[in-house]
Amino acid sequence: MGLRFRVTLPIPGMPRRTIDIAFTRARVAVFVDGCFWHVCPEHRTSPAANAEWWATKLAKNQARDTATNEHLSGLGWTVIRIWEHEDPETAAKFILTAVKPNSI
């Protein structure tokens, strides 16, 4: 679609965290979330082995996602989260409307 972007852009003020796909001029941050690691409401699974440990781990992932969203929003960024199972064309069009609101 001809858009310029950066991948794995460090998040200012949040060490060890990066934006998966960043449209820096438009200040749009896109994260592609894995269904297991980010607890997709459609595809979530709960491992039987070490169930308590995994529940804690996945809850921390969700809390980190929320904190990241709030931090970036506070810096004036629009945050978009796409699930790994979503249709790439649909996701790309959604992102395009955020990056260039008058393009579609």
C-alpha cells in the first residue's frame, strides 16, 4: 500500500519493549498478538501441566499489553492490536484507515 514503517521500534520510556510495526509519522503502533501468548478470547487454551504458573504468566502478559497501550496512548500514539488469526488484508485495510484516515 506504499506506507513507510519501522519494525521492532523501541518504545520510549519502556526498556525491553518494542512496537511490532510502527508508522512513526502518523504515530500508529501495531502489535500482532499471538493467540496463546496474549490470551485470545476465541482461541485461548490453558495448559494442563503447570497450570497455575501458566495462568500467572499469561495474566502478566495481558497486564504488560495494557500498560504498553496506556503508555503509548499517553504519548499520543494510536495503538492497534491484531490477532495472529485475523485476515491479513482486512487487518491491512484497518491499519491504513488509522495511518491515512481519508484514504478509504
